Amino acid sequence: MADKDFILTQEGKEKLEAELHFLETEKRAEIGERIKVAREFGDISENSEYDDAKNEQGMMEARIAEISRILSEATVVTIPKRSNKVNIGSSVTVDMDGRERVFTIVGGAESDAAAGKISNESPVGSALLGHKKGDVVETQGPTGKKIVMTITKIDH
């Protein structure tokens, strides 16, 4: 993720700050305690408990560094209260071949497809930006398939 601009909504920023606080306080202490207990088992060269705890500690420290970097470099966008266009932070209801789908457009750092939060850099997210209710938007999905959507509702 080098040389990448991070875009966050205020909600996304607060969520990352909460995760960072949790990792730096509670999770760090919990893993430190696991390492201490595992060390007491004796020889650490063949101690799977110790290895697991050290691996988890490494992954947690990498996540702390990643969140810290995102927060320090991120641009927090303000969501317009009254706009008839799709912006970052907008929840957009679209009709895709008769199926209604709801997407919230967010920055890449807070995207979560399972929760319906798609990145402004994704094919669908970037295609929707700037459009209005009633617009028919076409884009190409990651597999090359043509995607046609009609915007039926925009919430901010």
C-alpha cells in the first residue's frame, strides 16, 4: 500500500481509532501475559504455546503499525448533508437486473464487502460516484462482466 492516499469517513476513522486503542491496551497486555505464561512452561525452542503467542504478537504489532499509518495519512471526508449526487459516505440503492442492492461508498481502508461497504476505488464504487437518482450506470466488474445498475435511492 505504498504511496496510497487513504480516504476515511468520520465513522471509519472512529472505528479505526477504537480498534487501535483496543489493540494497544487490552490485546497487547493479553498477549504479553500469554507469552509470560508460555515461558514458564520451560524450553521455548519446542514450546508451541510460546510460538503461537509470539506469532499473534507479531501480527498484532503489524496491524497496530498499519492502523497508525492509515490514521496519520488519511483524509477524512465530510459527508454532505444535502446532495443529490453519490459521494463518499453515501448509501446507494441500485437495481441490478431486478435485484435491489444497497452499497455504502467508503474509502479503501474501511471497505467491507460483506457489510455492503465498497471502496470508492472499486469498479462499482467509482462508477457510482457523482451520479444522481435515476441514472443508469454501466461498469465492468473484476471478472470482465458488464454490470448495469439503475440508481433508485441515495442516502447521506
